[in-house]
Amino acid sequence: MKFGAFFVGQRPQLHEQYDDEHKANPNPVSRTDVEVYEDILKGAELAEELGYDSVWIAEHAFSEHSIISSPHSLLAAIAARTKRVKIGVACTIVPWHAPIRMAQDLATIDIISGGRLVVGAGRGYQKREFDIYGIDIAESRERFVEGMDIAIKAWTEERFAYEGKFFSFPEVMVIPKPVQKPHPPIMMAVTHSPESVEIAVSNRWGLFTVGSSFFPASPDSDQNLIKLYRRRMIEEGVAPEDIEIAAVRNVYVSPTDQEAIDLLTPRLEWAGDMGKFLRRPVSEMAAVGLRGYENYVRDPFIEPDLLAERGKEGMAAIGSPKKVTAAIRELEDSHVTNFISYLDAGGLDYGQVSSSMRLFAEKVIPNFR
């Protein structure tokens, strides 16, 4: 098992998910933008010091769910402050980017990091992000596929021209090229869709999942997308030991279960309310035919029966080292190869995050090595 540290950059301050509801904010935390970014950089350095294998950051825009709206810039800063850990964005939302620009940015990060980049790639799910950027969310899968096709050509071909649905250009030499050949490893974010699994399988990309991947995406789909992905990869001739599956969980480790639960409960409630606030528009549109998000109708963040099935801490590893170790063992038994700790839920500060990271490194990681 490999271990990653994931910083999402949540900044509870405005609490906009409660603007139209009669509900008290459970997490009255105030954080500045500067504090969030400084804590991420310190956390990345600590992850390397403590023996984590990778450091990840998010990409989002226009909400306090994450204030990391320029992730490649931040990742370059992390590359400059570290020497060993793998680094990546989980995930670069490909439809938002001009593919050649994206390829150049990521190749640059691979160079300045000495070949430590892992490309986390996804198509996004927050409708208002797409609306504000002026992009039709119904085009997200097609834009994702075309964008990744261009990026890979940019990394692997000396010169190429392109004629696509969204992008066309004459023969061009795209430089610089990444250090890793033929290109950095790619992990595709998948949460609900069997069609997305097939894209990952056809390209032999790794899988980057969140907790919803473990629950029914729709009555007609595979009940567990990780099982579907692994089965399809093996059917396509990929050796089981070469299959990379990363799972993200909210993580907090304290000497006792209750200490961790007491600290995280209001923060996870706030984060869950934010998640529902941001996910509901696309879930509602999927119910009436939004292309590419058909399986989003059964979103575990929103549907009460799936919330009940998941349980209060179903997407978390929170508690004592013994409890967190058991949660990771369960994922290991499900063929997960990379455990990614979502560390800053609800605006946890560096002091809180670093305490958990140190205990995780001291008492949890050694159980898997």
C-alpha cells in the first residue's frame, strides 16, 4: 500500500450553502486565503518528511469547497519545496483547459520536480463552475477525451496537427517535453460512471476514486466501480500487480476515537452540506437527461437511502490508529493500492492536520510496510 496526502483547500468563511436555508452553520471557522495556502505548503513539506509517498491538491473554482483554482501554480511551488514525493492534482479538470497549455504546464512541473508528476485527470461535476467558465457541462466527457488525446500527443510526438470537435490547429512543436517517458503516469478520476471506467481501461490509466465509487451508481450498473475497473483491466490483459487504484478518505487520527470524532463531526457536517449544495444541480439535471451524468442521479451525497447505507463515517477513516488501520485494511482487501488521506476537511489548520499526519505516519503506515 502506498500513502498520499491530499490537501483540498477548504476555507469555511462565507457558508453560502446556508444562505437559502434555515439551518445554523455547524462549523464557525474563519480562515484566510493566505492561511490556507501557507498551511498546504507546510503540509506538503511535512508529508515528505514523514514518509508519505505522494502529495495531492484539488482543482475547483467559485466556492469554499476548495479555493485552489490555479492548481498547476501551487503544484509548482510544492515541487520546489520537496525532493522525493510524487506530486499531482486530483484532479486537473481537463474540460476547463486549453489542452496544449495544460500539456505545457504539466510538462514543466514534471521537469522542475525531477520527474515526480502523476497526472490526475477528470471531467468535473459542479455545474456552476462550467456555467461561469462558459462551458456546457453536457460536453464534459467529449472535451475530456479530446483534451487528453491532445495532451498525450503533445508529450509524445515531436510535431503534430489536430482536427477535433473542439480544438483544431496546424502542425506544431509543443515544448517542453516531460522527463518521464513516454509521459507521466495518468490516474483518471471516476465516481459514478461505468462509461468513465471504460475510458480508463481503454487507455490503461490508473483509477482515482472517492467514496461514492463503493456504492450503487445506478440500479443497472456494477455495484462497485472498483470491482468493475479491476475486472475489465484483467480482461484486457493487464497484470493484477500493475493495476493502480487510489481511494480517497477523510482522515483524522487521534489517540482515541472520540477525540477525532469530536473534532471532525462539525467539519464533516459543513463539508457534507457544501457537497450537497454543489452536487445537487447536476444530479437534478441528470434526472431529466443531462448527457454524461446519467449515473449521477444516484449520488450518495444526496440520496437519503444511500446516505444511510454509507453510514455517518462511510467515506472516512477517523479515530484511533487501530480504527484507521482497520479501515485501510478493508480497502486493501478491495484491491486498493494507494490510500489518499483527505486531510483538511472543513478548514482544519496546520496544527490540527500536522498532529494527525504525525500519528498516522508513526502508528498506521508501519502496519502496511
